[in-house]
Amino acid sequence: MGEVVEISSNPTTPRPVSDAPSPPISAPPSQYHSPSLSRSPLLTTDDLTQTDITNETPKSSTPKRSLTPSFITPLGTPIRRALHLTKLDPQDAWLPITESRNGNVYYAAFHTLCSGIGIQALILPVAFTILGWTWGIISLTLAFIWQLYTLYLLVEMHESIETGLRYSRYLQLFSATFGDKLTKLLAGFPILYLSAGTNVALIIIGGSTSKMFFQILCGVTCTAKPLTPVEWFLVFTSAAVLLSQLPNLNSIAGVSLIGAIAAIGYCTLIWVISVAEGRLPTVSYKTVQANTQIAQVFSVLNALGIIAFAFRGHNLVLEIQATMPSSEKHPSRVPMWRGVKFAYLLVAMCLFPLAIGGYWAYGQMIPPNGGMLTALYAFRGRDTSQFILGLTSSFVIISALSSFQIYGMPMFDVMESVYTRRKKQACPWWLRATIRAMFGYGCFFVAVAIPFLGSLAGLVGGIALPVTLAYPCLMWLKIKKPKMYSTMWWLNWGLGVLGLALSAVVTAAGIYVIIDTGIQVNFFKPQ
């Protein structure tokens, strides 16, 4: 690549101009750069030769002022070397995640909050029916601390001080750490589900809640012919597709803010109403016991999978951070971590009261499908005003619509990158609109075909668990290389191995519970 030669920004005496071309700097030196999707962030020898020819300027006896800022000292520092070895990937300016890099701490908090609170939190009391009070609270607390720690690791690994690279996507960081083969084998499917699968679940809950919202507005004496469940799914999907035409991740910051407010609103309304109305007369806190010992063990593991499924969104952390500007003096990890801490303070204020208050109010009677939302309509529907029920339903719909946008953005990014890599240009507006419509209605088809997807929460939690709890620890070990047998070395090895082991047993438990207890399989028959 060539030896780095220091050029003083204020030479005292004129220096003769060398015949050799100066090393090119193909991106602003104050900015960290992003690796391309093809994982070729470094300039090759041919690239250097070609760049030297194109950037060659006429010789002059007048000394040139260096383009290197004065704050980059001394000679040979990792950042200075990185300036000569990296280049800005032009695709980043064409793809929806990195198209705009003017985000801030508020945008980060909005996106993190919108992706961190969702419909998965409504089934947390179901895990308590198996784990009981003590182990339910302990498991929920440990899972929250664990996932917050791995969030911190991801934020720290987004930009590399040694190389000057920014990893703007979870799969990019995983690929740069473990290689393409392991990425496809271990991370591809969980990330795919956490994006596309979550949107399918959002269509199911959004369409079902839209149906209930219409019934509340229409009233008991309403004579209007209601839509079928499939038609409600279609209405919700069409609204989501229309909203998905916003161009990039930064442009949906307002949508994420509205979605976050709605999520906090329905979580708070549901647990406050449930607790205010008091416990059900026949409530019981005795844990559900299986027929055999092995079935009981698998039920406990399945409950842990439900808790793990409640903490999703790690697959979006690097993407959210990629929307923020970053430099050596002002790295993006500082405002990003501030936004994450604020967001997860509110997440904790929603999830813990929802889980604890819901189990206190309903005990073993909490419905396994739908969780707290179903319990609210089933047990409190007559005692609660129609306005409050309608407001809760509207919050759920708004939150689902907003979450659809942020969870769909990585899929939009992947699909558009296929075009930009081949054509070397940004997607035209009509193609971008077509891609997003195809994705949205593809999720609609899957939602209609598999409307019982919500019953697989424990299984899905086990499959997606490594993305949240295990992979960040292992990537930290490979990238940061902490001192062997140090505290960080033991901590990350322990959490990484434990996370992988939990994923294996929780996935097996989810499969066993489905086979043993069964689920209501109704292909192409949404309720």
C-alpha cells in the first residue's frame, strides 16, 4: 500500500516537489468510513494506481498545503494510516440505512424506543405462569441487564479506531468478524426473521386489533357489514406499504417518535387498567405443572424463550447508529449510547409493570395467545369504558405501523443493494416503491398463510436469542482481543457460551412444547 509520509501543514521552507504522486485520500479525513457490502473496504494496488493517475496534478514549485487536519498527529498513528487505506463506499449514499447521516441523540432514542417496545411484551405474564413470582422476576431482570450490556458492546464496535471503518449493519460486523460462511450459517436466518418475521407478526396483530377497533367504534347495535380478517390484514398492510415510501431511516424519525409514544401509551393503559380493576376472583399464582418431569423442564425453558423474545431490536442498533455523523473527535458511540440509555429506561418502565402487574391481576388465567391485550378485552371489556378500549386499540395499531417501518428498513436496504451493486447507481424512485410494496404484500401473504405465528414465541425467542445475547460477546472477543484471563475475557466468554447453550436448549424446548401441547394450526384461516 506504500509507506505513509508525513506532510507538515505549515512548512518553514519550501520543499522540492517529488516526482512520485502523493498518496490519495479518497474521503474526508475527519470521517470514519463504511465498508462496502462486498466487504472490500481497502484500496488495492490497482485502485491506488488508477487513483494516482486520475488525481495527478501539474507540478508546481509552490509548496502545497496539506489536506490532513492538524489534529491528526503524530506520524504513523492508526487513524492516520487508516486515512490512506480506506475509501468511502459510494453505495452508502444510495442505500436507505446510510443515505442520510445527519441523525442525533434524539433520533437514536426514538428509533431504539420504537424497536425496543412491541407486541412481544404483551405475553411476558405468560412466562410468569410457568416460572412463578420469584424466578419470573429474576429471569426478567437478568435478561434485561444482559441485553443492555450486549447493546453497549454493539455500540462500541460500530466504529473501529484501529482501521477507521464503520460497520453500519449487523451482518457486516458479523461477516467482518467471522467470515461470510459463518454469517450465512449462523446469523442469516435469525436476522431475516427479526426483520421480515417481525413484520409478519405486526400485520397479524395490527389486522386483528383493527377488527376489534372497528367493533368498538361501531358498537353493539351496529348494522354495518364488517370486513373479514383477511381484509383487515390487507387494510393494515396497505397503510404500512404507503408509509414505507419514506426514503431512508432518518426520514422515519418522526414516525418512530409517534410509534414510541403509542407503545408507551398502550403498555401503560393495559397494566394500569388491569391493576386498577383488581385481581380476578378466581386468580391463582400456582405455577403450571406439566405431566412429566422432562415436560416441566422444557416448559421452563420455553418460558425463558418468551422472555428472551421480549428483548429484540439488537439487529437494528448498528443501523440506527449508522445514521449519525462520526469523526475522530466526535465518535457516534457517545450520543448513541446516551440515546440507548434513555430509551431503555422507558422500556424498563413499561415491561416490568406490564409483566408483574399483568400476572398479579390475572395469574394463571392469562391467555397464552395475545397475552395482556386479549386479557383486557376478555376480562375487563365490560367494566372499562369503550373510549379507553378504543384508545388502547388505536395505540396498538399505530405502534405496529411504526414498528413495521423500522424493522422493514434492513430488508429494503438488502434488496436495494442488489440493484446498486449491479448498476452502480441509486435505485430510481419507481423501483424503490415497487420493492417496498412487494416486500409488504409478501409479508401479508405469509401472515394470511400462517396466522398462528404468535403461538411460536418461545421457539422464535430461542432461534433469535444469539443475536441479542451471544454474538455481541463473541464478536467483542474477536475484535477487541481483551487480555487473556482478564475480567472482560472471562465475562464475554461466559456470556457468549451461555447464550449459545441457552439458544440450543430453548429452541429444543420450543419444538417439544409445540409437539407436546399442540397449537391451533389454521393455515390461510386468520381469526
